[in-house]
Amino acid sequence: MRLGKIQYKKIPLDEVVELAISQDCKALEELIRRQQKNVFATFTYLSKKNDNVYDLTQEALMRMAKGIHNLKNPKTFKSWLNHIVMNLFYDSLRKFNRIPPMVSIDNENENEKFVTNPQNYIPDKKCKPLEKCISNELDKMIKHEMQQLPEHFRVPIVLRELQGLSYEEIAEVTKTNVGTVKSRISRARSRLQDGLKDYI
């Protein structure tokens, strides 16, 4: 039985993922609609080169669309998608000869064009003019302070605060242990608070 467009919007994410895995095109469209803003925002906070955020977003969504049928467990979708995002992010760093520092603060040894219009993926924040102005100004300041963080601080706090991943999921994505993830997020929060204390 085929679902209408409105019905797809109402069903839980896990079910949308299951339908997309079974190659339901409408479900895949809905999945892209739900994830595009988060993917765009994640790259915006991670990358200092804003001009490649659109390309990274488009590539991530394309890889998601092409690979979704290989996902075994719908409940791991969020973590799976973040693996795609982080792999693309690190690939872009290597492309510009900017491999992120991997020194642990704990002194540990750590060693398809599916989307054709990236303009469609600009976050649309609908609010009153004054609210929008304040929100945009604050967003820019937070983004600026976030981008000043070293890569090994910025990545885990973006995954935690923006994507809502658990410490365990972040540890898996960044190939570190949970203790390191917690320490880095704590240090990142402290730095952000210091950088924003005159504004907030």
C-alpha cells in the first residue's frame, strides 16, 4: 500500500528508514527532507571553508541515498549517517592538506547526483524579524567560536550538541574511547563559555 506525502511526514524516523531501505522512493525523499538541515548545519560548524559546505552536504545526502539499502539495522541510521558526514569532512581536510591534530588531552596514543539543487538545503528559520536578527547574530558568534576550537575538540562537541549522539556513538565515529570523548567535550564547552561570556 502506497502512502501519501502527508502520511510519510507523520511516520516515525525508524519506519521511514525501513521503507527507504526497501527502496521506497517517497520514503527516501522524506528521509532526505528530514536530514538535510542537520547535515548542512553539521558541516557548517565543522568546516572553516564555507564555500565547500554545499558540496559536502550534497555529497553526504547522495551517499546516504545510494547506500541506504545496505543498512542492516534502521536503529543505527543516525550513527551510520554521521560516519558518512565525518568521512567526508576528514577527506576534505586531507584534500586541503589540513589533517586534524590527533593528540589526546589524556596523553593516549591515538593513532550519483541524487540532490541537484544545494540551494534547497539552506536552513529555513521562520521567525519574527527581531528574533531572526538576534538568532542569526548569536548563531554567527557560536559558529565563530566553534570554528576556533581545534579539530579534536570541535568534532565531538558538534556531534554531541548538534547531532545528539551519545558519548559511545561519538567514540565510535571518532575512533577514540568514551573517556577521551567526555574530556574533549568538557574542554570544548569550557572554551565556548569563555568565548561567549561577554555576549551571553
